[in-house]
Amino acid sequence: MTLAEIKDQIDNISETWRDGTVEEQRAELVQLDDALADLDEIDTGTPSAAEVVEDLRGRIEILMDEIEINLGIEPEPIDVPEEESELGSERGIQ
């Protein structure tokens, strides 16, 4: 799938998911998950391509969270690296 096709799919789902049935919303989650996998396979040889891919990835993740919340599914927590100072204090390093 090309970047343009992925973007079109995301735009379409973004505009229509709220009107869909539970089954349709679950199917859209699968489509969005597949789109994330497709993004992993796209060549990001240029900075502009990498920026577009990261933008689409962020839009997909936000959209997936919105649909999951609407369906009553707990979104997966996002791994946030701890600050070095917090790591040092936990290890007894000052």
C-alpha cells in the first residue's frame, strides 16, 4: 500500500467511524493496525518521507485510541522513557 492510499484510508475512517456499528468499528481497528504494519514497510529514504510516515503513524494511533475508548476497550499504554534523573535516584546514583 502506498502512502497516498494509507492517507486516504485514514481520512475515510476518521470521517466515518463514529457512524459505524460496533462490528464496523472493530473492522476499522484491524484496518488501522494493518496500515501501521504497512507504514513499517515503506521506504523512508528522505527526511520528508520519514516525516509523512511519522505523521500518519501518530494519526493512526490517535484514531485507534478514540475508537477503542468508544468501544470500551482499554487503549494500550504508551511506553514513555523515564528521565535519567529518576533512573539515577532509583539506583542510588546521585
